[in-house]
Amino acid sequence: MRSTVIAALAVLSLAPAAALAQTAPQVAAAESTAAAPSAPAGNGGITRDQFIQRAKDRAAQRASTRFDQMDTDHDGVLDRAELRAWRNQHPRHAATQPPTTQAAQPTAQ
């Protein structure tokens, strides 16, 4: 019984060291990747990070514009009626609508 307890304590005392040994190379690899400067891309001399930031800024501007169009009462919150109105005016949604009742009924002869 005593040898089982001693063995369990020995294994438990080595567990944190094993966990640290496994994560240390990953941390070093992440630090070396983060420290490397971004090389200029072939698009006007901007770095990859600058290109990504500009793309994010353009996407945020488009999203803000679309949100302002959708938020008709300009309270900063889209309610169900505003979402429904936006979907109904969207051209893709109009193509999937069933035909109107007048066009669907055959004419009487």
C-alpha cells in the first residue's frame, strides 16, 4: 500500500514538468514567428499586415454602410421588421418568391 502511494506521488510530481516540456517548443516557435518582420508584397510596397489591415478597414466600412441602410429608424438595433424589409427588397430574395396569385390562376374561358 505504501509503495503505491509513493509511486502515485512520484508520477503526480513529474506531471507538471512533462506538461511544461511539451509546451516550451511551441512557445519558442510562436515567438520566432511573431518576431519575424513581414516582407513587402509585390503590390505597391506594402507589407502583408498592411494589406490585411486595409482589407479589414474596407470590409468594416461596407458593413457599417449596409447596417445604416438596414437600420431605418437609426436606433442602432435591427429589429425583425427592419430585417424583414431588408430581405424583401434584396434582389436575390425577389427571384425566389412564388408567383403572385393573379399570375398563378388560369383565366376562365
